[in-house]
Amino acid sequence: MELVTDDGTRFERNKTELRLKEKASKRDIETTEKRMEEEKTRYRMVSHPGEVPYEHYLKIDNTHLSPDEVAGKICDYFRFK
């Protein structure tokens, strides 16, 4: 299971109330954003097509999807209802 989104969305989601409440490491937004920018230059954050060799693998771009929509796609793909 791989969830991807564009950088702008990643940065915005990183500042949501729930994420800040549940993840103490995210509360220093300036430091977190600097780390995220550095990681983009050092690491590839998204797999290339065909790179993941697993039979049961799903990649979803969740940029414009709600959490419920993503969960539904995951359940449908892996046949959980």
C-alpha cells in the first residue's frame, strides 16, 4: 500500500489540527517543513511504475480524495468489506 500526494498537499496536511494533536514531532512546524524539504532532495518519496514487485500492491494518489474514499479503494482492492 502506497499513498502519494503532491508536495503542497503534504505540507498542508502536516499542519492539520489532528496531525498536530497526535504527533508531537510535527508541532514545530518550521522545523518539520525544513526536514520535509531536505528529505525531498535526499530521498525519492514515490515509487516508479513497476518498481514494487509484490503481487498485492496498490498505489493511490490521495491528493483529491477524502479519507473515506481512500479507505474504500483500499478495501475494494484487497476485497475487505
